[in-house]
Amino acid sequence: MRTKIKQILHATTPETWIGKEISVAGWIRTVRDQKSFSFIELNDGSTLANLQIIADAKITHYETLLPQMTTGASVRVTGKLVASPGKNQALELHASHMEVLGLCDATRYPLQKKRHTFEYLRTIAHLRPRTNTQGAVLRVRNALAFATHLFFQERGFLYIQTPVITGSDCEGGGEMFRVTTLNNFSDPTKDFFGKPAYLTVSGQLEGEIMACALSDIYTFGPTFRAENSHTSRHLAEFWMIEPEMAFADLKANMECAESYLKFCIRYVLEHCREDLEFFDKFIENGLIARLQHVVDSSFAHIPYTQAIEILKKAPKKFEFPFEWGADLQSEHERYLAEEYCKKPLIVTDYPAQIKAFYMRDNGDGKTVAAMDILVPKIGEIIGGSQREERLDRLEEKIRHHQLNREDYWWYLELREYGSVPHAGFGLGFERLVLFATGMENIRDVTPFPRFPGHAEF
């Protein structure tokens, strides 16, 4: 039975492992041949650290196996764990049997000892998970996904799967991928669904259906935007976490969103310390302190109108102009979070003209009950609102946004049959991974990035 390297190197009482006969398997990172014996660094992806293996002539066919022990080769090793004299780990494995599972030509292997650029690694997405950085990213990503389910399950939310193929545009802004079996789009009634269909941009509207029957739900699934964007913050395919809460207002929404972010960050601080220390050392100095500050701080609250006034008085020049009624750009969001508040903040009460049709009108005739959470380094990480539960107001909004009422007939009926106040938010999962790891480009925190011109792997 195979033992994972993490179990060995992260044992709370490593001395209890000394003398145990175990079997491990993984990929060779480095080999140092000392003529009569060899040091092999083995990694199986379960942890950042490698397990040091001592192999010598006592192993059957050692001389034959040695040339096959190259960087990138996969092996299975059986042996006895002993105390390591080295400083980096408490245990090492003295091999008694070795088996090469997969050969690797070290002269052609794309992952050599030198450090590769992240741009280069994107071209070999099938191999980049073997690098230290990508392995650490994916372990943190996994922990954040688990923490997400843990948070909502502990609060009594139901996990709901919403459609990937949809007939409605949640945001009302277009930029959707068309799903079709036709070569000619001229007659959509002859298409597979008998009408135009698209890859979803959000599971929110369907989530509202479920919340209006089950009270508190959340979705966690892939979403798609056909936006021709080449920025470091956008992908064509990404994952969204979208809770919806019945009988909730904007205040309850903000409380849930802040608690969720803190829960996730606290979880990775407790369960991904080795990987975070790696990021702190090689990617962003001070990362752990920044994350701890998020956990320890109460988020600031600033209305949109006040945020505009703060930006006008800012002692710096911005690349993009701003005025009341304009959407905030990333540079504006980051200034507010990083320089003005020096911690996460929640901006509320945005102008109705720049927000989606489903957001609840405030009583001033100008703003809606919307909220965005802005964090240092990223800018917006969560967007949410109280939803418009009043039928007449929602119908008016659909007309104002020039949407087809028939596309939202079911959404309107939710307001006819037992309508309730409700609220929710959406978080782009990759942005959360960016925030937690200190990585700079969103294409480096998803296993197989999809962006304009790139859909390989």
C-alpha cells in the first residue's frame, strides 16, 4: 500500500515512523550519484517538500536502474524510514527495492532545474502542475474549495447545481458563448433547443428560484464570458461561488460575504502553511501578514458616493477618469483598499445605471442596494446585492434595460407567487486563489486557462 509523502514529512510525531517499512511513489526531482550510492529527491504532489531517498548497491539491479533514475521519471520505492541527519526534514527513506514506472528522457524534459517563466509554463499546461509553484497553487485552490463547502454547509445552506446551458443572459450585457448544433444560425427554431442557447455567465437567476423555496442555497460551478479581454484578471471560463438567501437584506448579505472571505483565508492559513510560506518567500513578500490582517480586521464600509469623493481628493493621478455614475476601475478599487483603507472594504449603494436589472432600488431614485467587496492587490473580489422582489419595479427595470420580457417570464413569476426579500453575491473563485497566493496573473491559478486564442489542453 502506498504512503503519501505528506503523511511522512508532516507527521506530528515523526519519531514514531522510524524503522517502518513503507512504499512510496512519485516523480524524481533530482538525483545525485555518489558512485556507491545515490540521493534521490522524490515528490508525489501531496506536499511541497520532497522525500529524500538513499539508494545503493544493495538494491537488486541497482547498476541497471541508476541510468533510468532521471529527473521526471516516475518510480515506486520500498524501504525503511530512518532519522535524517539533514536540517530540512526529520526522516529519509533507505530503499530496499525500486521500480521505474515511467522513463523520462532528461535531455528533452521541458522542466529543467532552471526557473521557467509563468508564460512559458502556460504552454505546457500538461506538465506545469509538477512545478513547485503550480503544485502549491493547486493545493491552496483545493483547500479554498473545501473551505467554501464547509462554510456554507455549516451555516445550513444547500449546495445546488445550476445549468451550464441557459437561454437567458443573467447580466443583460451579452458577451455569451453560443451553444448550437447548426452550421447556419439563421433559424434558431431548428436548433437543438428550438431557441438560442448559451453557456451561462452566472447561476444566480436559477439560484434565486431555489432560494425562494429552500431559503439558503449556494452554487459552485463553471461560468463563461465571451469577452475579448487580455488582462491579468479575466478568463473566458472561470468558477463562481454564488449564495442566495431568502428573507435577507443587504446587511445580511454583507455579513455573510465578509464572514465567508475570512473563513476561507483562516482555513488556508491553518491548513496550507507550507505552501503559503513558499509564496511568501518567492512570490509576494509579506503575504502571510497580509492574509492575517484580513482575518483580524473588520471590513470598512463606504457608500459609492463617498468613494468618488475620496478618489477626487486622492494625492495621485489615475489612468482612467471617474465621476459619479461611472463604474470604478481596478486602479480605483485598489487605491481605496490598499492606500485609503489599508484593508478590505465594502462599497455600497451604486448608481442604478451601472448595475444589473435585478438589483433592488433604493428609495432615492438613483441608487440600488448593491455591494462590492474590494481587497488589496485584487480590487473587486465579490459583487452582490439585495434582489428586486417587487414585481412592478422589476418589470419596469426589464423595460428600462430593453430586455425581452418573455425571456424572464419565470423570473417575474417568482415575484407573483409568494415573493420574499432576498439577497446574494458572486465570487470569482480564481480571484480568491489569486488573493490567497499572491500570484499576479489569473491564468496561473486555474489548471487549464481559457482566454482569447487559447483553448488547448
